[in-house]
Amino acid sequence: MHPFAAAVAGLMLSLSVLQPAWAAQHRAATPESAFKSHGHNKMPGLEIRVLAGAWGNVRTEDIETVLYSVAAVLLENFPGKRLNPILVAPSDKEPLTLYEKGPNNEYQVYLTAQDKNWAQYAYEFAHELGHILAHYERHAYSGTTAHNQWFEEALCEVASLYVLRRLAFAWEVSPPYPHWAAYAPTFEKYAERFLSERHRRLPPATALATWFAQNEQELARNPYLRVHNEVVANLLLPLFEENPHLWVAIGSLNLASEGDSFRDYMQAWHANAPEECKDIIQYLMALFGIVPGGEPTASASSEAAAGVGSSSGGPPGASRTGRAGPPVR
């Protein structure tokens, strides 16, 4: 067994049981101060403006409050981070973030959520904010990173699920308004609807590296294959929940690499990421069969992840699109 693969094997065994236990551990370990709600109190370094439009039966001020709650979760790992203002408008098609900036260099985000479906707003906006934090504009016309855009899409799905589960606790402890506390369980239920979808599971007795080798070309051709991206997202969510500081590394995701293969992309991410994130990124690489200093290999990852990570049961032009969440029922 490759030495690094052996080390990963132990980590994988623990990862396989993280997700069921995470909620109880997180509730016990997270101090209430970590859930101070920014809500209608604006966040330093960030301006979100919800534009008037066909949002349904809801005040734009309340939508802004929800979006600030989302931003507070993701940006807690980016101390001192400042972003250009974010303009948010309704869409009747799909959520997306335009490559083109607004008149004052604002990010332009569109959401499909309606009325007071706070969980849907959170799910969609977290995905788009993930793209912004990953500097999505770097691959607007770059063949080098566009081939691997599917991985960014998977991480943005992780961001959506991560935010939903965190808000379930945050709003229970410190909601933006006292009467919104009753909504907190809806965030968790909304996340579970996605997590339980059958297409998000690997085939029985299949390692992630084996699955990836079978689907890599299709992913490179079309980054919006949710049926594939969401398999990866479900597997990576526990890792981010146990290591929330890893979010800061997504700012290094789309820097130029020496080649356009996924191995090149991940090696560049590892090289440019903050030092405290490098070991976890190296671990992620092993899950996909990428051994540091060597060529991609499914066998190395199979050794590392034996019995784990398996389940029994042309560049984009004008915009970055996300998945619309179903309305809360």
C-alpha cells in the first residue's frame, strides 16, 4: 500500500461515520457566541442589496436579512474579507451569477426563490456566494480551469448544504428576529431532502476514484451535471463540517495551473492554498486517486478508501448558473 494511501485509509474510516454524528457534536461544541446573527444588522465588509421585482409575498428587507445570515455562516472563516457589493434580483429561470459586473463593479446574482421560503433563498444564495468566494470569474474564458469547473460546482453544492445545516442551529439559538426561531428546523429538513436523494450515492462497493475515472470526461465536458456533482458534494460535506477553516481555501481554487487535467487543477489548488489547508486538500486528492508526486491512480485511492466512500443502498459565456431549490412545502 502506498504510504500516503495508508494514512488516508485511517482518515477515511473516521470520515464514514462523521455525518450521522456531526449534528450532536456540533450542537455541544459550538458556543452560542458563534451564532450571533447579523440578520438585519449589516455585516462589515459586505453589502447585499435585494432589488425590487417579482419576489412574491415578501419584503425585500426580509430577503436581505436571510441573505446576510447565509453570508455570516460562510464568511466567518474569512476574517477581514471584503467583497464588492452584491446585487440580488429575481429570476424565473434559474439561479445564476453573471460574469458581467454591475455599473459600480457589483456582483449580479439572480435567485428563483419566492415568497417567504427562507430555506430556498439560503440554498440558492449560498451556492452563488460560493462561486464568488472561489473567484468564479477567473475561468470565464479559461480553458485551463473551465475543464474542471464541475469541481467548483460540487463545492458550491457543499456550501448550500453546509449553510442550511448551520442555519438550523444558528436560528434556533439566535434568529434574526425572535419570531423566526420557529423556522429553524425547516433548514435542516430542507437539507435532508437533498442529502437523501438516491442519485447522490455512489454505486455499491465503488470507491470515489473508480467512479471518477468512469465519469471524468463527461464532467469535463459539462460542469452542470448535477447528478454527478451532487455525488461528490454529499461525500465532501462531512469533511467541511469537521474542518470549517477549509472554506478559506476556495479562494485559491481557480488560479492558473500548468495543465488542464484535474490532477493539474488540484495540484495548483494545493500549491496556492493556505498552509493550514494543504493536508486536507492532499487528502481530497487521494480520494480522487491523485497521489502527490505521481500520476492519477484509481488503485491507490481504492486502497485508501476500501469500503469507504461507497454506498450500499467551450468555456461558459455570460453567466455562472446554479441549481434552483424546490419550494418549501
